[in-house]
Amino acid sequence: MTAHRTRARTRPLVATHRFRAVWPVTDPSVPYAVLIEGARADLPDVALRHGVKVIRAAHAAVVDGRRVPGSGGAQYVVVIEASVVRLRDLPETTTRTAKARAV
């Protein structure tokens, strides 16, 4: 057995969930790549406000806001879907560290 496998078995199992965050596009002249980059930078803070921690951001896109719940009526929105864990499911030390970073 390798050390890698041994380490993996000692980690506690924590369920992951899917989190979707939406940002309205207020200036349609800004390039999509810049909009997505800004949303990716803001994603950890948004997730923490919702009581979750991002494990991995997956898909990001600029889409028609009329088809996205939570768009607030914006014509276009940036949507990012991410794998997250709930802060309450994490060990106490990890939760305190995540909350301290959000402040």
C-alpha cells in the first residue's frame, strides 16, 4: 500500500454539494473573459456568505439573464457552478479559518 492511499483513508468523508452563483452584467461592453474572471475572484466570498466553502469551481459562462433564476431582471448574467461543502460539515478548525478569511 502506498502512502498516498493511506493518507486518503484517514481523511473524514464530507458530502459535496452543487452551488450556483449569479452576477448581473451591468456593462455589456466589458469582455466576457473579464466578467468571468471578476466573478471567479468573488466566488469564495459569495459562497461563504451562504455558509459553504468552494472545493472546485466548474463551469462559468455569460448567459441570457431572462432564463436564469436569481438574475434580478438583468439582460445578461455571469453564472458559475461549483462543488462546495457546507461549513457546518467541516471540522471546527477549518470552519474558523474560512470565516476569518471572509471578514
